[in-house]
Amino acid sequence: MAAEPSAAEVLAEAKERGWREFTAIDAAFAAGRIDQQGWHEAVRALIEPAYLAAGTPRAQSGHSGDAAQWEHARRPLVQALPPEGGDLLDIGCANGHLMESLAAWAARDGITIEPYGVDISQALVDLARERCSQWTTRIWHANAMGWTPPRTFALVRTGLDYVPPTLREDYVQHLLTNIVAPGGRLIIGIFNEEREQNALEADVTAMGYAVGGRVTAPHRHPGVLYKAFWIDAPGQAVGE
């Protein structure tokens, strides 16, 4: 009989279902067994088949719950949007479901956004372009870490787990320099973190960036919250 998971394992599973696999990939990178390209390829090889095999748009975006749970977990991102809205780039857009969901939720709150997307998986980009045919030309295949898009965006959403932990500072700097428009906003989340911790915010603050605001929502695990926060880029926004 298999041993019951420990409390720490249950917590880790609540935060990230594939935590064991991701921990192994991070360890291989830290030990020099794989380079940055190998890290991204290993993550893509882990995520891509699982997303493509999923039976719902939510699962194809990495969420295991139903439509109500999806909205509960991801709708807090709307609170991170400025009232004037703007063009929003979803980094790691997968099948495009978050793009279309955010546009609809924001519209209900009187905020207009124009969604764009980029993903490291060509197969998921193809799926997103098929599902969201009205946005075919707005969805790119690229690794955002080294990507210079054809334009900048007032709003950019990303996760920091899209790069190895030791490269997060380089990644944030790249996004704020090359992808977020002057006066724009970089939104980090949604991610799962212990209720009483703010480790990811602390990491970003240690990089020298000021956190402009944050949102949270309850998680099914009582010790965890859904979280997001944002950095407002310096400069004057276009149109001001």
C-alpha cells in the first residue's frame, strides 16, 4: 500500500500538480546537466502533451476545475487591470482560453482589453489560432525570454515560473525593457502561494522593482491563496 502523502507534499501538490517534475528540471539546470534551452525544452515536453490531450479549454490551459472554478481562480486578474484597459499580451497563452476569458470578464466590469498571446509551444499556438480565429495574427510562437515582439503592450501578463529560478531577474528586466510599453504594467500571476508568504513579491522587490499592487483569492487548500501582483513601468503611457 502506498504511503499517505505528507502535509508538505499535499501543500506542494496544491500549489503545483507537477511539482516533482518541475523540481527535477530545476535541479538538472542548477547542476549544469541541462542549459537554458534544455530547461525550456524539458518544460515544454512536460506541459505540451498534457495540455493537448485535455478535454476542456480550461484543462488545455492548465486548470483542472470546472468553469466556475476557472473563473474563481483566474478572474482576480481583472482587478490588476487599470480602468482604461488597453492591449494585453498573455505570455504562455496556451490554447488562448485565458485571453478570451479575460476579455469577457473585463468587459463585464466596464474595462476594454484587446488580447494578444505568445507561447513557446508551436502546437499550442496552432490550437489557440484555431480556437480564437479572430485573433490569429495576434498569437505568436516564441520563447518570451529572448523574444522582441513587433510592438510593445500596455499590459503584459506572465508567470515567473516560465524561466529557471536563477534567470527570473533577467526575465523581468527583458519584459520591462522590450515588451511592456512605457507607462505600462507587468502583471505576474495568477500563481499559488502559501497564505502567509510573499516570497515571489520579495524576490521581485529584491530585484529593485516596486510592487504597484496585488490581488488574492481563496484556494481550495486552506493554507494557499491564488495571487497576482504588478509592476508599473516608468514613462508616460501612449496617448497621455
